[in-house]
Amino acid sequence: MLIPNNNKNNLRDSIIALKNEMNAVILAHYYQDSEIQDLADFIGDSLELARKAKTTTADVIVFCGVHFMAETAKILNPEKLVLIPDLEAGCSLAESAPAEEFAEFRNSHPELLSITYINCTAAVKALSDIICTSSNAEKLIRQIPDSQKILFAPDKNLGRYLSKVTGKDMVLWNGACQVHETFSKSKIIDLKLLHPTAKIIAHPECEEALLELADYIGSTSKLLEFTRTDAATEYIVVTEPGILHQMQKALPEKTFIPAPGMDESCSCNNCPHMKLNTLEKIYNCMVNKSPGIEMEEELRIKALKPLEKMLEMS
Ligand code: 13P
Ligand code: SF4
């Protein structure tokens, strides 16, 4: 498929024209490139995007995020066409929990209630009791009686953090986000020495040693909200740097410093999956009405149950 030409303004105009023609809505996660965020109708964290996907009146959802997010939108909206600009946009957390292994573990531990992070495949959602995101997980877990043992999958770092704040003993799946594990504690300490008044704000997908340095821990939208209400003027932001775009837009007078990765020769703090999406791919998926998310109805219905439970409880 030919794109109009490589001029970004033309591309943006063509996407907007197509969007109106198709009655489409463009949803984007905070980790998308700034030009995609600026084009989107709605930008949010995983929970806000799932909620928006459930309530939109559009016929077509163009999901600028990763596969599990577009899949979630499809589970909530079977009648809508859900497009994803790049079908290869995966997630290391979703990959760390293959459905067969997860099913086997669940079968051998029937006493555990599984609270599963939304960063997982539809097949794993279908095997879970309750889905959560990083912004509602603590609230959900606090509603579970102490006598009920919990299996938290697939993010061991988020699970460990939640276990610490709620005091619940949880069995943790051994998965991690490749981006949030790339931050270097010593480099963040060096940055703090250079910027002594800066507050360190971190996503709970980071490792424990890093979270110990943080003045505030929260999901992407909670980090953004914190910088809006907090009095500091400088922040070291320990999550994927895509979020800085909205922080800088909302608070141009403040300074936001992206936390560096361990290896200076790569930009490993950028999510390689999120960054697969481009304006060209958005345009092409809208023209081609593909790639789209397809799902068997039986799987969708099973995956819907724990997602609805999450929306009910949060
Ligand atoms: P939230 O936007 O829900 O904080 O999630 C972060 C993330 O890693 C999404 O993949
Ligand atoms: Fe997955 Fe991590 Fe990328 Fe989020 S940032 S999509 S958790 S790999």
C-alpha cells in the first residue's frame, strides 16, 4: 500500500481524514512516540485505555500500544474492528507466561487465587481469576481476604512491591519487563548527586533495589498525576521515557530527567515493542483494515470474565 508521501503533516492529515471516514478512534499508550501521542484521541495507562475501549462509540479502534492491549480492547469489544499498526508489538512480560505453563502451574496449585497483570496474553487471562493493572492492583489485592493465598503473574517485580505494600504473602511468577529491568541503580544515584533537589519517581515494574530509591512509585498515569500535584520542580523519571512527553506538555516549567539504562551504547530504556508503531504503519493499517485482532469467541468469553471482575472491583 502506498502512503501519501513521507511528509509527516500530510500523513497526519490523511490519518485524521481516514479516522473520520471510518468512524475510528485512535487510542495510544504513554510509551508511544510523541508524534503518535499528539495524534491520538485518547492517551492513557493500561487501565484507562481498557476503560476507554469499553465505552467508545467508534466502529473501529486503532490501538497504538502493544498486542496485549489491543487484544484487551477486542475482548471488551467483539463487534468492533480493532487494528494494531504492527502485529509484532509484543511484550516481554506477556512472553514470560506461556499459556501451557501457566495452566500447568494453576492445575498443580488449585488453592491459589490468580491475580494476573494485564500484560499477558488472552489465553493467560482466560486462565486467571482477576486481572489487574499497575494502577488498580493494590486496591484489588486489599479486597482479597487474608486467608486466600494469591498467585501473582507474570511480573515478579510488581508482585514483590504489591506484597510489600499490602502485607500479603503471594506466590510470584518469574517474569519481568525488559525495559524496567534495564535501569541502573548506580547511574540513578549519580544523577541524584547532580540534581539533589530532584525527586525520583518510578514505575512498580522496576526492581526492588531501584524502588527503594524512589520518592514516589506508581503506574504511568499516577506518575503523571504526581508531578502535577507535587511541589518539586525536578524529577528523575524511572520508567519508559515516552511518558515524559505528557509531563513536559502539562508542566513546561518543570524539569524531567529520563533515568538511563545500564548500557549507554543502547537506548534500552525505550520499549522496543511500543516503538515499533509509526505514523506510516498507523496509516497503512487504517487503509488496509489490517492487521487486526482476531479471537475465537470461546477464548474471548473466558478472558472477559476476569477483566470484567477487574473493572467491577476497581
Ligand atoms: P501502565 O501504563 O498501566 O502503568 O503500564 C506500563 C506498561 O508497562 C505498559 O506496558
Ligand atoms: Fe511490556 Fe515492558 Fe514494553 Fe510495557 S514497557 S510493553 S511491560 S516490555
